[in-house]
Amino acid sequence: MHARSASSTSSASSATSARTAAQLVALLLLGAVLLALGLAIGSLGWSPWTEAGDTMRLILWDIRAPRSIGAWLAGALLALAGAIAQGLFRNPLADPYLLGCSAGASLGVAALLFIMGISPAAAALALRVGMTGAAFVGAIGAVLLTLVLARGVTQSLRLLLAGVVVGVVLGSGSALLTLMNPDILRAMQAFMLGSTGYVGWSAVQVMVVSLGLCLLTALGCSRTLDALTLGEDTARSLGQRLTLIRLVLIAALSLATGAAVAQCGLIAFVGLVAPHLVRSWGPTTHGALLLLSALTGGALLLAADIAARWVIAPQELPVGIITALLGGSYLLWLMHRRKAHFGGAGGSQ
């Protein structure tokens, strides 16, 4: 009897591993195909890289390549942050903009743009800090403020509520700075809607390093996330150091969100939808979930960026609008499906 049970468990584990490997390969191939499309679609629509000429090579190397790679990296960062947040807080509606990360990054960028209009000396200092630095400082400051208000990381509900409060307050601060200096309104509007149009190779380097650090950290803590699905008491009984690991995961969540927001602005729903899609493909451990979510998020944002360039070419839509439309539609469909499922179950009783 025990041998049969062990055999069935081993078979199920092998099937899960094979499915995960197949999904991994499929997502890598999808990412490669989308990257090729990203190189072939520009501001004027379809213009493949096979066209000869120094100008086309310059456009490919300096504009399309960093933009396409950057869009994939930003999507991977947001999706990874979403998977971390959902596992850490055991809440399927958690997303990367918890803890006030996005609002803090937005306030940092607004403060940078505001300072640049005050005086030449202030502008010189702001340029040294840069938009990336300002967004990072704002995101880290928001997380620290959230942790202070929540009195640590032990109470997940208090932490979530503190993050909502911090997000609202810091968002109001961004709006106030924008009203005080209307000259920054256009730049802040582009930031709030999300755009990959300004991503260059330096931004790609920042996101590559951030993704590597956050992914390694999250994978190292994946066993704790698996244990948390059984409850905090069970996780502690298994020897997990929950306070320390929560702090580490919150740092990874903040870094991933801050890096993506600093380079591409506020892009909604990618971090929320990508982990849901991965879970819909079958049960999996958090180790596989984190990796597959990152690959899925990269493909989603890169596809949205390609659509943003192509739909109304030669004009361009903010990529945040595309992700909001697609992500919101997906969640509405998911809610309708679950409502119909539970309604049917209730009727059958």
C-alpha cells in the first residue's frame, strides 16, 4: 500500500516537472518571437530589420532593441513582484503596487521634475540623481514608512492597510507638486500612463541587474512561501524564520517594483494577471511559479508594447492603457467565470 502511494506521488511529481519544463520552453520561445516582432515594428508600423542601410541598423540598435528588451524586463520584474506579493500575503489580489511602492516612486519623479524648475543649482543636483534614482528613493522611502506604520512585518493585514494609506497620501503629494508647477504636467502624465519609449541601454542594464537579484532572492525563499500556504503556525513549526524572510521578500518586492516603475512609469495589471495565468495552467510550487510568472509577465508587457506601437501607427498609445484594458478585461472574465461556477454549484445542491 505504502509502495503504491509512493509510486503515485512520484508519478505526479514527474508529471508536474515535465509540465513545468514544457511551459518554460514555450514561454522562452514566445519571448524570442515577440522580441523579433519588436525589432520589426517601429513608429511607422511594419519595417523589418532585413532592410539594409546604416540608418535602419542605428534604429534597430539604439531604439527598438533596448525598448523591446526593456519592455520584457519591466514585465518580468512586475510579474515577479506580483508573485512574491501574492505568496507573501496569501492574497490572490495582491500586486506589486502594495506597500506604497508605486506612489513613492511617482512622488520621487514628481519631486525631481519640480526641483529642476526651481533654480539652475537645483536642476544640476536633480540631473545627478536622475529619474531612476529619484524613483528608487521614493519607493524605498514609501516602504520604510509603510513598515513604520504597520509596526513591522508580522501582521499581514496591518501591512496591507498601511500600504494603501501610504499610497493614497503619497499620490496626493505627487498631484500637489504637479499642480504647483504645471510645466511638469506633461512629463508626469506620460509617467502615470506608462511608456517604454524612453528605455535605453542604461535602463536595460539597471533592470537586468535588478531582475537577477530579485529572482535569485525570491527563489531562495520559495520554500518558505510554500510553507506559508499551510499557515503561519505550520510554517514556524517547520523551522522557517518568517520575520527575516518577510523582510527579505519585501526588499525584493520593492526593488523589482521600483526598477520597473523608474524606467517605464506606472503599468497596471501585469503583476496581478501573470501569476493568475500561471496558476490556471495547473498546480505548481512557488519556485516554478516565480520563474514562470516572470517569463509570462515579460511576454505580456512586450506584446502590449508591440500593440501600442502598431495599433494607431504612426502615433503611439501609452502601453499602460493597453495593459489596463487587457488586464481589466481578463479579471472581469475571471470573476464572471467563477461566479457562474459557484452559481452552478449552488443550484445543483
